Amino acid sequence: AVLLVDGLRDQRDIPLQGTTSPSGEPYTIGDFFGSMAEAMFSLFQILTLESWCMGIVRPIGYHAPWTLGIIIPYIVFVT
């Protein structure tokens, strides 16, 4: 979680394609990994495999491909 929050610090305001909040605005990277609490909740969502692919991993991987090197091993080891 620390690596993702720190590594995505400069990209927090980038809107994620294909994701929409209840207000109709697109989610940003900061909505998922802007703080330690948000990152831990996002990693929990990935752990439970609840809309992890289309909702988190693909949109973030598109803008920051290096995150896949953290998220994919995380999925392999915790599920």
C-alpha cells in the first residue's frame, strides 16, 4: 500500500476511463490510492476480487503500468 500511495502521488488527479462515481464524475487515481486508508481499502477490494479488474487494475495499469508489477503478485499470493 505504501509503494502504491507514494508512487502514484503525482498522478492522483488523472481521471480513470470506464469508471464513474455515483455523482457521474469519473473516478481518479487518488480516489483509489490517494491515502493509506484508500489504498488499503482498494487492496482489500482486489483481495476479494470484487470488480477488481475493470474497476481498479485496468484503468490504473493504463496510466501507471508499473503498478501491475505490484498488484498481480499481490493477487497471486493472497488469493
